Amino acid sequence: MSDLKSSANMRRRGFLLAGSVGAAGAVAVAVVPSIKNVAPAAAKATPEGAGYTGGQRAQQYYDTTRV
């Protein structure tokens, strides 16, 4: 009786493993073309003085956290 249970469990495991491998392969096939089509982001040149400058509170916070 134990051999029958063991055999059935091994078949179930094999079936689940094959299904998992198949699903992973399908995802890989679907994702790889979209990765190749992604263009690298162009670096934007920001003029001097533009962008985030923080503020007095932010500067005070960073000064207090400095070790």
C-alpha cells in the first residue's frame, strides 16, 4: 500500500513540476522581447540652479543626522 501512495505522490509531483517549468518558460518568452525593446533613458542636462534645492529645514535635518 505504501508503494502505491509513494508512486501516486511522485506522479503528482512530476506533474506539478512540469506545469511550473512550463509556466516559467511561458513567462520568460513573454518578457524577453519587451526587455529588448526598452530604450535607455537619456540623461537630461539641468541648468545650474535648477532642480531640487531643499530648504532650511531639510538642511537642518541633514546637519543633525551627520555623525
